[in-house]
Amino acid sequence: MASVVSDKRGTYVDLEGHTVRKYDFLQLSKIPRLEFDDPNVESIIANEEPVLLVNSNIISSALKWDLDYLKKNLGAGSFSVYSSKTCKFMYYDEKRAKQWPYFIPPTQRIHMKFEEFCSRVRNLKASDSRVYLQQMLDDSVGKNIVKDFLEFKWQWLTEMQRKMNWGSLTSNLLLIGLPGNITPVHYDEQQNFFGQLTGFKRVILFHPDQFKCLYPFPLYHPCDRQSQRFPKLKELKGYEVIVGPGDVLYIPMYWWHHVESTMNSGITTSVNFWFKAGPTPSQITHPLTAQQKVAVMRNIERMLGEALGDPHEVGPLLNCMVNGRYT
Ligand SMILES: CC1(C)c2ccccc2-c2ccc(C[C@@H](CC(=O)O)C(=O)C(=O)O)cc21
Ligand SMILES: [Zn+2]
């Protein structure tokens, strides 16, 4: 039994030498760890299942992106930094937040220079708010960062994008977090190659068919795509993986993922590659996949909001339509 440590912030266990939060409700399986040029990789990704590409040197040119290097080379612009009073950094849509009464944003987005971010990180006291830098990599960064970026294995990435018939690469997010930071479980509507540069993160993933156990917020809610709570703990079947420097984790579109920076790993730096979905296949075969059912549910919620003219009427109408009739 792995050693269990408890302190005022929670209970932790050791996972492969890393200190992570203890979630005793999960049956967690492992994710395949393969070399990036392993012949099985392509079929796993084609099957939209997660796979960890180790020693992939897809992002090896950025393994030197520690705070000092980034401070020297990232550029003088200001960066989006999220601050949170807790260790959770829940994503929310700022535009929708304005229209959703009683919504209290779970994090504050601050713009700050990289120097300020570094000094906050270095002099962080237990009572301070936690920070999480999340910045889209664009042409505002310094020339050395551009050089490192261009040295990513773009030939492999674009070949995979083509083979999988994915849409365009929409963004690369640079993420710099503190030990213990958590991105709560959510899904994205994009294919994701998640690259780990410095430090270690523990990722828990759930198949899209676990939707019924994860209770995402309503589509029109600012926290659309995030789970409201973990109630059906027993039934949840998940996967777990530790990602470290040089690893690239394929997070398939619609797969739920919870990401935490391990407690003993120091500052974590990651860069992700988000690709749009490919075109809907002309021939839809039945039964639909779990991903397709999530897309159908989203379309119904979206259409109802438009038909009713008010997102707050969607819930009552759906309850009226289903409760007592489809139980
Ligand atoms: C929590 C945070 C900083 C945030 C705040 C406000 C708006 C957006 C986001 C956002 C988006 C992506 C990530 C990266 C990653 C999770 C992780 O590495 O923590 C992940 O989920 C993915 O790559 O899909 C993290 C964040
Ligand atoms: Zn995500």
C-alpha cells in the first residue's frame, strides 16, 4: 500500500515516486506508454484512445524552458495569469459569466509581465492565492522561443494530423503551474497532443461514455464542459498516467481529463497542441459512438436555447420532457 500522507490541505499518496492527491473512489487503469515511432501508435490514435508517447523528442527543443530561460526569452508582453484562492483552476467562459446570474468566477484572470509572475511564484506564501500562467504561443514571443518552437517535430505532427484527417491546429498553449495546482475534470472539443516540459503532472482520464457519471454544467453555463461533481464514484472507470519532461500525451477529443501538478515536482511547464476535429463522416453508422452522442446532446441543448430564446428555460423544458416519462 503506497504511503499515505495527510495534512491540512488533503491526503496524498505516492504514485511512481510522485506525490499526488488520493482519490480513493477511482478504479484507474494504465495508459499505454509507447515510443512515438511504435507502429501501434497510429492505430491507437485513429481509435481515439489516449496514449503516452515517451522519449518522443517532439518537443525536446523546449525542455530547457525553465523560468530563467523563459524570463530571458519570452518577451516583454503581458501574460494571462489565473489566480485562485484554492488549488483548483476551473475554466469558465468570461462572456457567458456576465449573462449568468449569481455566477461567481472561480478564478481571476490577471495580465502581468513575466517578471512579476516569476517573483509571485518565487515568493509565494501559503496564504497567497495560487497562480497558473496560461498563454497562447504567438508571434509576440522572443526569437529564441520561436526558434525552439520551430524545432518541434512538425513533420510528425502534421503527418499525424493528415493521417487522422483532423482539422487545423488552432493553438499552442504555454502553461506554467505550481506544485498542487489542479485543472478540474473537463473535456475539450479538440484533439490534443499534450507536451510536458518541466516538472510532473498526473492526468486522470475518463472515456466520453462516462458522461452520465460526471454531470457537466449546462451548455450555456460559463463552466460548460466542466464536471459539476463526482457523485457516482463507484461506477467511474478511469485511466491514470504521470507525464514528465519530454512526454507527449494524446488526449482524444471529448475525453474527460483532470490534471494536477504533482506536489514534489517543482514548477510545471507544459505546451499543448489543440487540433480542430475533422469533418463529420458523410456516412454515419449506428449505433453512434459516445463522442457522437455528446455532440448530439450539445446540439439539442444549443438548439433548445435558441428555440426558447432563453438559456434558463432549457432545464425546465428538458425536465418536463424527460422526468417521469423516460425513467
Ligand atoms: C486551467 C487553465 C489554466 C485555464 C484557465 C482558464 C481558461 C483555460 C484554462 C486552461 C486550458 C488548458 C489547460 C491545460 C490542460 C490542463 C493542465 O495542464 O492543467 C488541459 O486541460 C488541456 O490541455 O486540455 C489549463 C487551463
Ligand atoms: Zn483540457
